[in-house]
Amino acid sequence: MELAHTLLLNEEACSQLSEVQKAEFIFQWLRYLEKLLLATSRNDVREKQKTLVEQLLSLLNSSPGPPTRKLLAKNLAILYSIGDTFSVYETIDKCNDLIRSKDDSPSYLPTKLAAVVCLGSLYKKLGRILGNTFTDTVGNILKAMKSAESQGRYEIMLSLQNILNGLGAAATPCHRDVYKAARSCLTDRSMAVRCAAAKCLLELQNEAIFMWSTDLDSVATLCFKSFEGSNYDVRISISKLLGTILAKAIISKHPGTALRQSIRRVSLEEVLELLGTGFLRGSSGFLRASGDMLKGTSSVSRDVRVGVTQAYVVFVSTLGGTWLEKNFPVFLSHLLSLVSQSHPKATQTQIDAVCCRRCISFILRATIGGLLGEKAQIAAAKDICQTIWKLKKVMDAVLSDGNLETRLGSTDVAASQHMLVCALQELGNLIHGLGTTAAPLLQDSSIGLLDSVISVILHPSISVRLAAAWCLHCIAVALPSYLTPLLDRCIERLTVLKSSPEAVTGFSFAVAALLGAVKHCPLGIPHGKGKIIMTLAEDLLCSATQNSRLSAQRTQAGWLLIAALMTLGSAVVSHHLARVLLLWKCVFPASPKDLETEKSRGDSFTWQVTLEGRAGALSAIKSFVSYCGDLLTEEVIQRLLPPLPCAVDLLIQLSSILKTYGNPLKTPSVVYRQRLYELLILLPPETYEGHLCAILKELAADLTAPDIQVAASTFLLPPLCHQDDLLILSPLLQETDHRFIEEQLLLGNGGACGSLEYDPYSIYEKDVEGDSVPKPLPPTLSVISSAAKLFGVVCAHVGEAQRLLILEQLLNSMKHTKGARQQVVQLHVVSSISNFLKYVADSKGSLGPDEMRRLALTLVMGALESANPLLRCAAAEAWARLAQVVDDGAFTAGLAQVSFDKLKSARDVVTRTGHSLALGSLNRYLGGISSSQHLNSCIGILYTLSQDSTSPDVQTWALHSLSLVIDSAGPLFYVHVEPTLSLIIMLLLNVPPTHAEVHQSLGRCLNALITTLGPELQGNSTSVSALRTSCLLGCAVMQDNPDCLVQAQAISCLQQLHMFAPRHVNLSSLVSCLCVNLCSPYLLLRRAVLACLRQLVQREASEVSEHAVMLAKDSREKLTPDANIGEMGLEGALLALLDKETDQRLCHDIRETLNHMLTSMAVEKLSLWLKLCKEVLAASADFATITCVDTMQEEEGHKLDDASVLTTRSDEKPHPFTNPRWATRVFAAECVCRIINQCENANSAHFDIALAQEMKKRDSRNDFLVLHLADLIRMAFMAATDHSDQLRLSGLETLLVVIRRFATVPEPEFPGHVILEQYQANVGAALRPAFTSETPPDVTAKACQVCSAWIASGVVSDLSDLRRVHQLLVSSLTKIQAGKEALSHLYNESASTMEILAVLKAWAEVYIIAVQRHKNNKQTLKTTSYSEESVRNGSNSSYGLLDLVCTDLGTLSRLWLAALQDFALLTLPSEFASQLPVDGKEVK
């Protein structure tokens, strides 16, 4: 490959190579040429230009592959931009001739495409130099497009984009023609062509005014059409186009408006109406939609709605946060109107309504949550609150209407419900994100936030009541001090309004949601609340039968409260367990005979209530088993068991009860089934072993029931497939930023998204994803999911005969159904069998006789050839699990042979994909299928399939399987490394970029190969160096791929290479690639970038940082504007990204990366790091508070400086960090502590001001921490006095670290004094707010620690100064002396104990120091004689401190003793437990 490193192509060397090597050689030469041309002098280039152009043009004629043609075009353009341009017209003519050629053979196609790419590249680079040739060129390209196939249309669109980019306004004559061509491509069959057309139009709108003025409506309609049948990439591209154009229509000032009055300004209302039309009516336009409305059919497909949702977000993001702040009320009312009654189409069925609400929530989250700072978010929350009040008033007006008929039938109730749900959910999310910084919002009585939320808990719609309860949950998690008052208020309302059905359900939801919040609040709730809730729940259950109008609601409420109570854990539940078990026992009949009599007695309504109660009881016990596992002793299990047989009996009787009482019992019976299945999954199978067969029959009946409609594959199967295999399926299954709305597309137009109203019991469960609302599936779906899971457990525990019988039954039911129903049954059966095999494999059980193997094989085999790709994926996994369970070499070999034979004979895509994945899965679970002969045949078949260019799907699946084989074969694969690598490179160089999924699989193969080679890649032998070059070449091809997921693969391959052979990876180009993609819109690409950065900075942090800054200075245009690396360095860019990013995993990686950078570079880049931390902390600090403290600072000269640094900055230049969130500020405060710790291990001058000043004089580049002390104190002060409690804790911790490290540093100008003395006022001011009455106990405890450290440090010698801080400790002592009455009842008792102990510990530390100083003083007085004054001063401080403490010593000694006694009692062995006092020593 060294021969490729020349300016001219070494044709002699090239001609001796094979076809594959030749392609590699040429690509290497082109890569090298690009770098060389930029580094070579202009004269040298001109000398060889003629030959070079000839060589490049001859390559153009030799059918180059996609990556090669792209590089070729780039080099031609660079060559002409550096050398002479006189032959460029000739080159353009040649390209145009190639495009005009009539040769339509497939072998000539690559040459045509290369000519198209070259034209785009030349015009982009040379632009207007090329004069008027562009009209002919564009005309020629557009003409060629009419007969082009999809690859041609794709390349032509991208080429036109480049031509428009290079020519700018000069291309105006062609704008209309290009627009016309791109319009037709925007609805192309090929998704890649749609994306390319969107890029072309995005470029066009920069100059073509008509797109966002006269033609705005038709562009929008066209985009809506393009969303139909689109995939994720198309939705991203088109929404970017639509959002950008609409934003431009609003903000642009039209050039030459005076001349052409015809162009009118577009108002915000018009733009929103346009988007709203797309959301509600799709691409059908007004007339067709109104026709459909009359017929009552819904015409908006979900992909259009999801696309428009993304366009809303792009539209607002383009206009920016400041615009959103100004226009938020208008925007909010528009969004909510989309789900109001004025557009009944959007919410005509519950499924539609849930999906539309999701879209609206997504827009609100992405805009308010992503673009606004904390102050603006608080303002937005006020607007949402006003909206809730308005909707509430409308509701009240309707409900106060005396006529009951109009009341309940009113459309207004329905109208407001979806608007309220969206508003409440966003309000909850907002406050959850703001944390304790939202406190002023809740304290402002003019807004009445809590009242507004609590007032809608009585709304007639259950969805609204649940949303309001969830909103209270979010408020309680964000502001723990509100948890207990809210709980009390809801319990009180529930008790008072016990006779209103809405109040009973609404307030019980609220109490359950608040109980679910307790586990997120470390300070907890008072212990006694458990008893109150238990009593209330019992009361509701006992009074349920008194009033038939309320029985269902009270029953549900009672059990919901008990289930939620379980989340408080065993400490609380143990006191109430006996009562819960008694209720559990009473809810089921005592014997089967009683159940029979029950059946004959009730009616439809009583059965509804009974099933509700029993399902609730099952939920409560499930919650008990989940949250209080340590209470599950033998004795408790024995008391849990008696009702179980009866619960199972009822399950068996359900179908006959349903027949008797009909439809009203349908949902309650499904819910009952689901609850029982969920509980049985959690209990050990031994507890219900007498009923296994009965349960199994019911499960089989459920899984093959005749009335199942929805194929819920997307929910059942992903957990049963291997995570890596899901990547080859639709990108919808991958994690993206739009997962929340994209999920609904997985289901097709009929399926339901999850939503809270489907299962109110999920309101207290652990949050699944951060702050998002729980999204339980409809009962009909979740019951199938639970049944399939339980089937696995039960089937593994029944006898073999029974097992055989049930599998035969499943097989028969599959044979006897037809069409779509057969698919559904097959899906359920396969998921059950997969669960069964997974369970047996995990528990190391056995399958049973050969007959069982045959049956299981038949069941799985059918699914391997199913048309549903997800089902094939799950079947391949089950196939391998089967081999794993049987664990017999011959059987495994037989399975592999079945696949080999199928793959050799079958020609259809379905069979070939299914069986190729089956081979990969077998390898994954059984490692290399044990013999090398099998490995060889496996690899041979996969090689052949992966070259089947007629079907990208087959290539994708075969290559994915190959990557699994490489991974599992380990060292056995060495012999195949070279041929595999050359196959991968050949495919990378030849597969069209439109088949991104093939490239993604190729990336996985390359990654697996690099892992297999491992550290050997460092070697210097010819063969190793050739392998390494090929790997690097593969990475380079993938980096240039337009698909973001392929780029992510390239980055992770380079990361692997860097781990094994760091010397051979070009760090500068890797870092440049990472920086460019730091803010990519694709989540998986951002994750890959950060995972790689995190690894790089562990080894070479400073190099990475330097490369990033160099790159930012070199190329202004390449970096995304979000990552401002030039000004703030990579560190600053990462901090800014941390503030914007919402993905938890990514945030974790950013923090880790910054921590590694800080550890290795904070000392040498001290000023930069401190400046960054200071900017983050100061960006949102309240300037007034800082300035008033700074005026007490040092001497007059500095005073102005320090205050002005903070107050004037905001006017001068835009701040790099605008309103960072509290979490980012907490991280910055933690960084300050880490910086101080790093400096401790470095030069001693960091903590010696005299030495630091001297070294700074010697060399001004020297920098020491002690010189930044004023900044450290200021940062600690800003953090400690913030609104956010977490930040206050971090600020106090920083202050503590500063005091401990700098307490002994002398002040050289004033001998006998220390440097910290001048900051007394700041320290006092930082501590004072922590001792106010509303401060939470954890902050006060921390502040006590800082107080004692400050007094003990000896910094302050003056008694009056000491008194200020001492006074704070005295106030806290007074507070704890008042006993339980004065301590806050907001939190758990352990929180007040923590505060009491912190206060006592602080006093103890001060007392110890005071006594020590007093002793030392006495000794010094004895040994030396002082002047009278110094004696007086010296003794003043030591005696003074002891005097201060002695005042309270009597109280303190009593309290210290009481604490020790309590501690002694608690450490007694458990056998003395009975002798312990109930309450401990009362601290008085």
C-alpha cells in the first residue's frame, strides 16, 4: 500500500493487482491524493495537472464504486481549485457526454453515476468561476433523471444540491426546473431518493424565495404527501425541510419587496394552521378530507402525523428559545387545540386520542424542555397553569347545569379532557426537570398552581384524574417538602368527599401517585402516614357495599391505596401486614363450594365489583411481593397461600361467568386474568404446584383464543430477541430521540400505544424511563404478554406427558386457523415457546423425550419462515435456545444441517434471511458449533448469501449472522480473517449507499473482526500491516457514508482499533470526526461519539483537547454551530452539551469524559477549568446577592472589579452558557471540588501564596490555585445560596473543602493573619440561608458541618466575628431543644434525627477545639511572657470560644448523653429487642 502514496497513480503497480486489490489500491491512492494536493505547492500541482486529470478521468470510465466516485470527484474539484482551470470546461463536457450516453447496461451505470457526482463536486468547489455552463449541465442532468433508476435519481438529487450550493444566487434561472424535479422525487418509491430530494430542496430554499412565499402551501402539502409510507430517515429529512421553510417564512425579510409588492408576509397563525392541517388531515387536502369526514373514515396515516410532529419541533428549534419565550401562549393554545373537540377526527377513538396526545406531549417536551432556560420554563409553567384554570372554568359551567342529561352527554367534557391531559403531563415534566428551583412557582399564590392541579382531580374523565395525580407525583419528586402536605391534603379530601365517585377515584389515584414518589425522596415521609392510609383503605373497602353507586370506585380505591402503600417498603408495611393478609383472605371465597354458590347468586353489576375487588387484591399482593421481599418468610407465605386455589378456580370459571353475564364483564375479566398471571410469575412455582395443569390449560386457551385481533408482535417479541439482532430490523426498534412518538408506528394504524388510563395501578410503579409518564399497554395486549411469560414457567414445571399434550394442542390450533388469525396465533405460540426454552435454559432443566424435541422444532421451524421479520428473529433465537437446552452435539449438527439444506435450495428472501440468522444464533449460543468443518460450511454459505446483490435484505441478514459467527468462533476464525476482510472491503466499496442497512451489517462484521484480531493488530509483519491497512480503509469508507448509523459503526470500529493499536490510528482525523458529530440529530451516533471520546481521554486527554481546538480554528464551517469548541475548548463544548442532552446514558458518558479530562489536565489548564465552572455557576446566579457580598471584599480597589466582573458581562458579549440547568450547575460545583483535590497532589505552591506569587513573577505562564481563591469562594457562595437544594449541598461541600485546604495559608502582607480572613463576610452570608426554618434537614446538617469546620479552623480570631457563625449553631440548638413539636413534620423521623445528630456533632467538634486551644494557651502563657495587650488578645480568642460554648454546655452535655444512650440501646443484640423502650430517649 506504500506504493499508493504518490502524487500520480502508480499504474504499473496497480495493473499487477487482482480486481479487489485494485479497487482498494485506487481508493487508498485517492485518499492520500486528497491530503497531498492540499499540502503541495501550486506550481508542483500545475506541472503534473494534465497527467493527473487524465488519470482521474480514466478512473471515471472504469466503473468506480460509490465511495471511490465520491473521492474521485472531490479530488478533481480540489485539483482545479489549486491548479489551472482552463481544462475544467473540457472535463465538464466529458462528464455531460457520459451522462448523455445511450448505453443503459448495468456495467455502464457506475460510470454515469460517477460523472453525475463529479459535476456536483466541481460546481460546489468552483461555483461561479464556471460561468454560464451550469444551465446546460443542469438541463442535461434533469433530462437524464427522467430515465434514471433509483440510484441515479439519488445521485442526481445530491449532485443538484452541490451545484446549487456552489452557485448560490447565480443559479436562479434553474430554480424552477430543479424545484419541479425535486418535487417528483420527494414522493419517490425509494426512501433514499426522498431523503436526497429533501436535502436538495433544503439547499434550494436558501435562494429560491418562492418556496417560502408564493409556493409555501404547495411545499407543505408536498411534504405531507412525502411522509406517507415513509421511514425514520425520511421523516427526519422532510421534517427538517418543512420546519426550516416555515420558520424562514416567518422571519425572513424579503429582498426587493418594494419592487414586487406581490410577496406577502406570512403570519405565525397561518403557518401554525398549515402545520395543524397536516397533523389533522394529512396530505389529503381540504376537499377530500371533508368527504371522508362525512363518511366518518379517518384518513390521516400515523406516519404523516408523526412526521408533522417532528416538523413542529424543527420549526420551533429553528426560530430558537427567545422566539418561543415570546410566542409561547399562542403556540401552546394552538397545540392543545389539535386535541380539542373542534377537531373530533383526531380523537374519535381512544387509540387515536392516545397517539395524538403523545405527539402533542412530544412537541411540548422537545421545545419547552429542550430550548428554554429555567426562568423561561417557569414562565411557561405559569401559562400552562392559566390554561388549566380556563379549561376548568368551562368544565364547571357545564357541570353546574342542572339537567343531568346535558351534563354527561356534553361534548365539552370530552373536549377538555385531552387538552387537560397534555397540559398536566407537561406541567409535571416541567416541574420534575426544574427540581427545587421551581419553589417560587409553587409559592406564588396568584398562580395557584397546586390548586389548579387538585381542582381537576374531580374531572369526569378518568384520563384527566390520572394525569392530575401524575402531575402531583412529579411535583412531590421535584420538591420533597411538598410531599407530606400534598398527601395530607389528598387524604383529607378523600375522607370528606367519600360519597362522590369522581373524588374517590381521583384522590385515591393522587394518594397512590404521591406514595410512589416517596422512594425518590431520600428524606421520606413521617412514619405514621402508613397507619392513616391503611385505616382509610380498610374504611373504603368496608363501606364499599353500603352504596351501590360507589361500590366499584371504593373497592378500586381501597386496594389501590394498599398496593401503593407496599412501595414504602418493609419498615412501614411490617406493622400492617396482619391486616392486609386478613383482607386478602376475606376477598376470596373460602372453598370451591362457596364459589359455586356465588356463581348462581350474583348479577352483572355485582360480578363487576367482585372482579374489580379481586383483581385489586391480586395487585396489592403482587406489589407486596415486589417491594417487601424480605418480609416473605415461610410463615407469611403460608398465610398468603390459602386464597390462591380459589383465585385459580375463579380463573377457570371466568369463561362460563362471561357467557352468563355478557359484555360488561369483558374488560374486568381480562384485567383479573392479567393480575393473577402477574402475581403467579412473581411467586415461586412450588406455591401453586397443585394447580399447574389447570393454569396451563387456561394459558393455552388465552394464547390461541378465537377473538384475538391485534398482532402485538412489537411488544411481545423484542424482549425475546437478542438485542443485537433487533438492529437488523426496522430502525423503529432502535433507540432514537423520537422513540416516544415513533413507537406508535410499530403497530401499524390499528394498534394502541400505552397510556396511563389502561392501568391505573402503574401510577405508583418505579419510573421506567426517567421522568416520563408510565405507559402501560391496554389489558388485551398486556394479558397476552403476561400469559406468554407465565407459560414458560408453568410449562417447565408440569409433568412430561402434560407438556407433550399442551404442545400438541398449540400445534393443532396453529394448523386449524387461517390467514391473519393464523399469524397472530403463531406469534403467541412462538413467544410462549421462546419463554419456555429461555426458562429451561436459565434453570438448567431438561426438555424431556425426543417427541418433545420434534414438537418444539416444528413449532419454531414454521416461524423461521414467517413473513414477519420480527417473528423470524424471535424464532432464530428460540432455535438456538432449543439446541442449548437439548445440549447434544448430534442434535445441534442436525439443526445446522436443516438450515444448510434450506439455504442451498431456497430462493425466496424470507427463508434465506430466517435460516441465515438461525445459523448465526446457533453459533452465538454454542460457540463455533464445536467443529471446524461446520464452521467452514457455515462461513461458505454466508459468504455466498452476502454477495447476493439482488436482495439487500438477504445481504443484511447474512452479514449480521457472519458477524455473530466471527464473534463466537474466536481463535478458530483466524484462518478466515483475510478472505472475510477482503469480502467486507469489496462490499463496502461496491454496495450502493442507498442500501444503508447492508453497510450497517458490514460495520458489525468489521467490528467483530477487529475484536478477533485484538492486540495482534500492533504487529509489524507484512501480513498484519496489510490487515490493519484494510481495517483502517474500511473505517474510512464507512466514515464517508451518508447514513448516520454507518458513521456510528465506523467510530466504534476506530475506537476498537485505537484500543488495540493506538499508534496506527490518526488521532487528529478521528477527533475531527468526533467533534463534527458531537451534536448530531441521531442519538446512536452521539452515543458512539461519546463512548469513543471517553476512551480516548483516558489515555491522551491533552492531545485530544488540542486537536479539537486546532480543528475548530482551521475549519469554521465544518463544525456544527452548537459545539462552540473554538472559544470554550472541547471541555466547554461538552459542558454545554451536557446541559442540552436528555438521554441519561449519554449524560453519564459526558460526565465521565469530563472527569477524565479534569483528572489529567485540571492542574495544567487551571484557569480554563475554573473559568468554565465559574461561567456555568454565574450564568444563572442572582447578581444582586453576589454583588452585595462582594462589597465587603478586600480593599476598595478590588471591590469594584469583583462586583463588575459579574454584573457587566451580560451586556458585553453573549454568554457561552445561557441559563444552564441546575443539574449542570451541580456538576460544575463538583468539578471545583475535584480541581482542588487534583491540585493537592501537584505543586505545593497551589496552597502557598508567597511561593505562588514568586513563581508567577518568574514565569507568567505559571498558574496556581491559591491565586484564584476569590473565585473559589465566590463559586461556593453562588452555589450555596441558590434556589436548588442539590446545588446548595454542592456549594456547602465546596465551601467545606476550601476552608479545610486554605485555613492554614498565611497572608504574606499581614504577618500573623491567614489568607481566608478577608472572606469572613462571604462565608457567613453563604451559611446564613441554610439555617432558616424552611430549609430541608440535609442542607442544615451540611451547613452545621461547615460551621464547625469554620470555627475549628482558627481563621477567625476576633470574638465578635466568631459570634456571627456561632449564633447560627445556637439557633439550630434551640430548634432541636424544642423537641418533636418544633421539628418539621414534613419528612421522615430519621431526617430529623440526622439533623439533630449533625447539630450535636458540630457542637462537639467546636467544644473539643475550644478545650484544646485553651490548654495550649495556658502552656504558652506559662513558658513565655507577653506584653499585656497581646495576652489580653490571645486569651480573648481561646477563652472566648470556650466561654461561648460553656454558655450552652449544660444543655449540650444532656443531649450528648441522651444520644449516646440511644446509640447504646440500638447496638444491643437482637435477643434484647423486647426490652427496648418504644420511642428511644426523648431529646429535650
